Amino acid sequence: MAEAYCVKCRKKVEIKNPKKVKLKNGKPALKGSCPKCGTGVFRIGAA
């Protein structure tokens, strides 16, 4: 699974319900939420 940094928990967490998204410049990214606190997390270039 992909990991992203959660700002609220202040550590790397596994992305819950990851969704592939594409940025304006065409780069791939993953968007999801933190499994512990539910805050949105984002990882650029991991798709």
C-alpha cells in the first residue's frame, strides 16, 4: 500500500481508500484519508 504524511498525526500512514487522480500538469497522484484520524492525505507521483 501507498503511504502519505498525515499533518494531524505528524507521521507517515497508509492511505485509506486511495483514489488515483491526475494533477493539472499531468502528473499522477493518490488521494485518500488517514485511517486513524480521518484527515485527508495526498501523495504526489505515486500512482
